[in-house]
Amino acid sequence: MKNNIFHLTSMAQWTIQQYLTKGDIALDATCGNGHDTLFLAQTVGENGHVFAFDIQEAACKATKSLLQENAISDNVSIFNQSHDSLLQYIPPKFHKNIVAIMFNLGYLPQSDKTVRTSAVTTCAALEQSCILLKKGGIISIAVYVGHDGGKQEMDAIQSFVKHLPTQDFAIAHLSYPYTSFPAPELYIIHKRGT
């Protein structure tokens, strides 16, 4: 792996890679600058498909540009919509068939920091993701607490995962407790079954 495994996004991608194969369906719920979308598209290959969402038009444009630079276009659908509208935009035939879903929360780097994910929209998106996810599939959630609203979003996610039925979902949580700054955290949700 090119990136440092202790970098949160590298850890999320490494974990997703253990589940995702060529031809699978994946979802980037917060595409940002497109790095996770590109990773997912390359992992599922031309016979797979990736759905990517972001509420900011600039993020969708950045993602499209990155995909074009890497000669990827046919296997990605990009929606300039909030991640709390996943079920509305992903066709029903893909419901319960998505193998991997990635969330990289917060705001778009080098953009308006007041436009960001929130506890309300993220929890709604996670509820929908649990419906969209295939049995045996995985959700990664990278959470940042160092910005306005970040702590509230983290608390809401902790409450959300705590109340998932353990017979249906397994949860992992990676944190960096020995830092002098508010460190990001990673949650992994695995949907049990095959």
C-alpha cells in the first residue's frame, strides 16, 4: 500500500479492499475530491459500478476530473445530492446489493467550512446504508472532530452504532487516544451473513 497504514483514509481503504472484488457494487457517500471514488472504481473494475454522492457541486466536479484523469467514466454515477437521499437516487435493483460503502465526513478541503456533513444527515444516510448494504458487506466511516459540529456528529455516530442489532451487525472502532489534538476516528460496520 502506497500510503501510511496509520493514515485514517488508508486504513479505511485497506479494510474495504478485503471485501470488495471485481464486478461488485460500491458507494462513496461523500465523494469530496474523489479519492475514495477513484479507489472504489479501480477496485470494482469496469464490470462493477460505483455510486458517488456529494452535496457540493465543486466536489462532484473534482471527482469527475480525477476520474477522467485516470480514464474512468463508465462505471461511476455521480449525484450532486446530500448523502441522506441515497435510497431516493440509487435504483431499487441495487438495494441490498452494495458490497462496500465509504463515508469521509466533515467538509471539502480548501472550501467553505460551513458546508459540511451533520449529525442529522449522516445518521439518516447510515440508516439508508444499512438497508442498501448486502449481507457480508461493509461500511467505513471516517469521522473528524476538530471542526464545528464534528463532536456532535461523532456522538451521533457512536449512538447509532451502539444501537445496531448485534445479531445483524458487527462494529469495529479505531481511534488515536494518545494525541495532543482532536484526532479523527474510524468506524467499520460489517453486515453479518452471506
